Amino acid sequence: MYIDKKLLMEAKKIVFVKRNRSIAHLQRKLGIGYNRAAVIMEMIARGHRQHVHLFLQKRKRVRSA
């Protein structure tokens, strides 16, 4: 799953500044689905640079012939 830096920074702002740590609130504010919001919350909760780096990489797209 690809999470861009802008989305991650916006999520951090919502979580830390507004102090609302629910996945549902993150979904509503960012207009994203549950799975993506859950991954972002997990990344924020862990606070690991390595974990964030894995999700910031773009996936390779395989084209079908």
C-alpha cells in the first residue's frame, strides 16, 4: 500500500494537534478507507522510520499483455 508523505504528515497533524486518535476520525478528515487509515495509525503509533519507509515506496506495476 502506497502512503505518500503529504498524506502521512496531514494524518500526524490530525492525530497530534487535534488529539483525536481514532481511525474513523482519520478516515473522515482525509477521505480515505479503513485499511489505509489503519496502516497510517499503525505507522504513527510505532514511530519507526524503517516502517514508514517501507510504505512510502511506490509499488511496481505489472502490465498485462
